[in-house]
Amino acid sequence: MEPNGFNFGEPKQNKKTQNPKKFLFVTYDSLIADIAWRIILEGHEVKYYVKNPEDKEVGQGFVPMVDDWEKEVKWADVIVFDDVLGHGTFAQKLREQGKLVVGGTPYTDLLEDDRDFGQEELRKHGINILPSKTFTNFDEAIAYVKEHPDKYVIKPCGEAANLKGLLFIGEEDDGRDVMEVLDDYKEAWSEKIPAFQLQKRISGVEIAVGAFFNGKEFIYPLNVNFEHKKLFPGNLGPSTGEMGTAMFWSGPNKLFNATLKKLEAKLAEEHYVGYIDLNTIVNSKGIYPLEFTARFGYPCVFIQEEGMLTPIGDFLYGLAEGKTPKLNVRSGFQIGVRIVVPPFPFTDPETFEVKSKDSVIFFKKPTEGIHIEDIKRVNKEWVVTGTSGVVLVVCGCGQTMRQAQFQAYQRIKNISIPHMYYRDDIGDRWFEDSDKLHNWGYLREQ
């Protein structure tokens, strides 16, 4: 038998480039190692930089690492930035110097990092927004909820927004649960949450729409996706960064035309290059945007790559050139299920060291559709590393949502990791939500 992991989770190398290029990936937390690895498999050269010391091992054995990305700029044909939080400033400067770049601008970083700014930009472009208010003081926020009782969502701003477990969705009409959580955060998180937003909660279907942008215009088809953020099946438990996503590709539809399409001229003015996504709540009365993702989404981009027939390296290079690269995709549906280990979604270094670090991933038989997250490869074995406990994304595709689910969960049966867990209902939302969305007309191509 071959060593654990050797070739067993590796994608078939049927997406081959005819025009090899040199890609430099710049990442804070090694979020995009899987895409860098797949671009290598397509026949391109890759160099990969990770800033966060805790994530330096993530991707080792899959992608060649470098210690100083700025020294590699001359070497690269294209530079790919995978985050906001200042990456847009780097991307803009390099683009102004004539380099081909996939990445944002200071403006597009702010769309995501500063929630008030993002909401105001939506309003400026004629898009309805939910009432919200940003605070820097927990006592003031508690007093506000007492004076204006309602259901609210607590959303940390800036870097704290990456701590997904701190997002809280209120259930009580008088806001009692929100006030209790705010009081808890005041005691435990006041230093790490300098600013946060209270957004009025509204009932409906949560749905996101996104598309790639080439510096001048959107590239079609666009992507419609449904995130599953709670830890447990049935949408129970604490919020996480993401436990899985269901999606499909679409032509321009009512949801897109009423939201992201209205920002096309502004994104062109900024010369934005990359993927941008807008999460919303919709109901029979209208569309209510929640937040931007002005970068690749995780694990969204891995599931998108699974649904692409076009090699993603060639596609990203074409975007950076400002061309209109053809994006051939699978019809039907794709889902991705996150496989995690303790202490996810919480931060507990001791538990991670004892339960998860350096665990070996065992594949019972060759398995397709596997995308790496906090993994390294050692002596041909796939090994858990990093600190988060986010390990793999297992994808499935099908002409129906049921077929995509079946393929993904059959693939998971072939994977064994000590203490692994995952949601077994990714995609189930579609069977109820789709009727509402079709009835309200939001998915109708226009």
C-alpha cells in the first residue's frame, strides 16, 4: 500500500496550461495554499509567501515557500493577493508600476474592513441597506438596545471581523440576548474588538452573489452561493468562519443586477482585479445587503475551482491582463464541506497540540474533490498543521443538489482523521429556499 495521502487526495491533472507563467502568492494567514498548489499542477511556476508565523507550515510540501515576497516581484509574471486588511494598498502600488496583479485597492479593502463604509457605498449606489450603527463602547451599545428594543446582529469590525465566533445573531424581540452578549464581550473581548456594528436583523433567505472582475467589467457567469456558518447540522451552535457552501453558476439575474452590477463603474474606476461577493438577505419585500467580501472567499474559491473547466491559473492571469478570459464551468450544482478538528471554531493552543497537530490524514482509497486548508505534506503524507483546526474542504458536483451532496459525502467516507467532524446537511437549505427565491424572482436571468 502507498503511504497515507500519497496521490489519494490529489486532483486529476486534466487542467493543463498551454502558456506557463510565474505566479507569486502573498498571504497573511496562508488561506490560498490550495489554489497555489492547483496552479502548479496546471503547469505554472509558483512562489508562496506567508506572513503569520503561526501559519508558516501551512502548504509546505505542496507549494515552494519564500521569506520575502518583495524580493520576488521582478521574478513574477503575476502577483496574487488573497486578503484585504491592507493588501489593496500593495496591489494598487504594484499595478501602478506596471505589474500584473490580482488584488484590490484601498477602497475595496474598506468595503469589507469598515462595515459602515461598505453600507454607505451601497446606499450611494442606490441599493437599500438595513439600519445599523457602529460603536466603540459596549456600555453605549447596551444603552442603545435598551432604548431601541429589537432583534440585532453583532458584527465586529476590522481585524476582529476574522474572529467569526464573535458574530452573534439575536433571537429576542426586545434585544435581551444581544445586551447579555454585549456585556460578556465588554468583560472578555474589549481589547480585541475596538469597534463593532449593531445591524437590525431581518427575516428571509440568506444568499450571496459574486463575480470575477478584470479591472474594467464583470466576467460571466456569476456565482450564486449559500453559506452554512453554524457549527452543527440544523444551523445550530456557535457561528464559525464557514462549515460549508452550496453554489451554482448563473447568467446575470435580478439579485445581481439590483446590487453588485450597480458598482461596476466604481470598481472599474478603481481597476479592481479579482473576485467580489455580496452577502444578502432577501424576502418578498426586497433585497437587503449584509456585507462585502472584496477578495476570494474561503472555502468558496475552492468550490468554485472544482466547478471550473477553465484552468484557474490561465483564468487569473487573463483577469490580471485586463482581458475577458472565457470562464467555462460545470452546469448544475457544487457543494463543499469543511472537515475540521479540535479546537475549531475556538482558539485553544493546548487542545490543538494534544488532539490535532501533526495528525495524519488517511485516505481509504483514491478520492477526488479534496482541497487543502491547514495542511502540510511530509514524506508524501498529508499532516494537520497551523493552529485553527480547519483541515480540508471536500467537494461534490452534480446536475441536482442531491447529486452534488451524494458525491461529496461519499468522498468524505473515504477520509479518516482523528477527531474529525463536519456538518452532514450542507446544501439542505436549497430544498426550501429555492422555492422562495424562484417565487420572488431573484434567480431569474435578465
